Amino acid sequence: MKCGIVGLPNVGKSTLFNCLSNAKAQSANFPFCTIEPNVGVVNVPDERLERLAELVNPQRVQPATVDIVDIAGLVRGASKGEGLGNQFLGNIRETNAIIHVLRCFDNDNITHVEGSVNPVRDKETIDMELCLKDLETVEKRLEKERKAAKVGNREAAAVADLLDRVKASLEEFRPARTVEMNEDESEILRQLQLLTAKPILYVCNVDESSAVTGNAYVDAVREAVRDENAEVLVLAAATEADITELDTYEERKMFLDEIGLTEPGVSRLIRSAYKLLSLQTYFTAGEKEVRAWTIPVGAKAPQAAGVIHTDFEKGFIRAEVISYEDYINYGSEVKVREAGKMRVEGKEYVVADGDIMHFRFNV
């Protein structure tokens, strides 16, 4: 599961990516500095993992991770191949969700590809290019489904009805994710891999003085996306880059206190990206290792077991489950057992975010 960072050139994508991954992607003051997408495996900050580690005192601690991809900047005309258009759009198609970075700061020393700072216009530029590309995809499929519907194929008729609605939305440059649809229709749309159907998070890249409260640019972005059911996150990428250069926790804490933040913006961004991908965490806790495991929201116990090893899923017998709150309240697995708070769950158990689990299996 991957999140792609997109945006116009020079809006701070690579700077933000470097903060997230410490992969040190090249960043510079000219368009198309990033050509090949950079991929970073990013640890997901989770206070629950830290608290479990304090109680268990294991030999090692392993956080959950999420893949972040830094994709080349898009320009007007990308859907027709301008700039790195086709490559850029292909790279987005391979991701599961989008982090759209918008420039919301003034700085005469950093050029803007459109000549002025206007994040709403920039958003609309990328929306338009993605919608045009999706329109090509939808029209090809719609033609096929209409032919099948004419000869009495009811399933094709239902798909054509959905695609007609999506096409109408795209023609007005409104993303496919804004179209109302039921669960079956959502599944049909997922198979099409439309760019504008992917869940999205907007990141407003601001100057340091606006990192806490935002600014007029941010207000305009919030107004522009209010009907999209999308989160808007504010952070100062250049400031975040300064924070990552500091050596100690104390230095970083002092820096954050000075600008009025309780934690780095990238920590909030990583957690939001994890949520955007519809992922959640369960834990295993023992003397050798306390570990966070990543599963899709709604996963059942055998699926969760399979993340550790496929044999665990194949031979699943049962799961021993402790809620995170019970583990913290009682302070150890032994005390949880003594209190009768450990549950035994079967194959149909839907794993809750934060569960501490042991699996019994037989292959």
C-alpha cells in the first residue's frame, strides 16, 4: 500500500519527502528536479507502541510502516504528455492514495511554475489533468458496456449507468471520488484504477509563522475542498527539514515549543497517510519483540495472522486477544490473564485497532 506525493513543480514535495523518509531525494529550485519516483519506507509514530515497550521492556521494538512515493511535478497539459505527463500519471496510478502538496507561502526566491502563488488554481490545474486522463479511461470502458447493454446484459447496463455519472462529473472537472455510489459500484470503480477515485489528503505547505494557525491561502484551500470529504493538513516543510537536522529529542522539543507545536507536522502527516490507506494496527508483545503489524481496516483474525506468516493464516485455530486499554490498565499479560480479560476469538473475529494478539495455529 503506497501513498504518492503529488503537486506542481517547486511546491515542496521533495523537501517534505526527505523529512518523512530521510531518503534525501534531490530537491532544487527548478521544475522536474524529481524525474524517477523516490520511494521511502516511513515508520508510523504510535504512542501505544512506546507505552507497550515501556511495560514489556523487549529486546527490540518494531513500528508499523507506510510506503511514501515522491512523484515528479506535473504541469498544465500533462494529460496530453506535456512535461513528464504520461510518466507522472502512470506513477500516480500505481499508488493507493494521494498526498497533494499545495504551496501556501510567499517567497520571491523560489520560482513558481505558474508565475504567482495561488494554491486553489494549482489544485484545479492538477484536478483538470487527472480528470482528463480519467475521462479517456471511462469513455473507452463506457463504449464497451453500452454495446453489451444493448443486447440485454443487465450487469453491463448497471456499469454503464455508473460510468455515465462518473463521466458527467469528470467533464465538469470534479473528481470521481465525489460521485455518490453504493458498495458494489465502488468496487467496479476500483477495478478501473481511476486517478481521481483515489482517496486524497491535501497538505498546505506554509511558512514557519503560519505553521500553527495557517493563513489566507490555507483558508482558500479549505473552502475549495469542502465538498470532497478530504482532510487538509497544514505544515511548514522547510521548518520540518530544520527539525530533522537536530540531533536530540530535547533540541527538537525546544524548537517545537518555540513555534507553538506539540509534535512535528510530519508525524501528523504519516498517521493521516496511514488512515487514508484504510490501514490499522495490531500488536504482538513479548520479551524478544514488541511489534506493530499493519492490516486493512475490517480484517479478520486469520488475515491478521497471515501478515506474520502465511502458515499462521492457513492453519489458524484461534486468537488470544487483549484490548490495548486492558493491557495498559493491568500492566502485563500475566495480570490481564489473572483478571480474566484475555479473550479467545475465532475465524470471524474482526480485529480492532490496537488489539494485542497471540495466534494458535496448526499446519
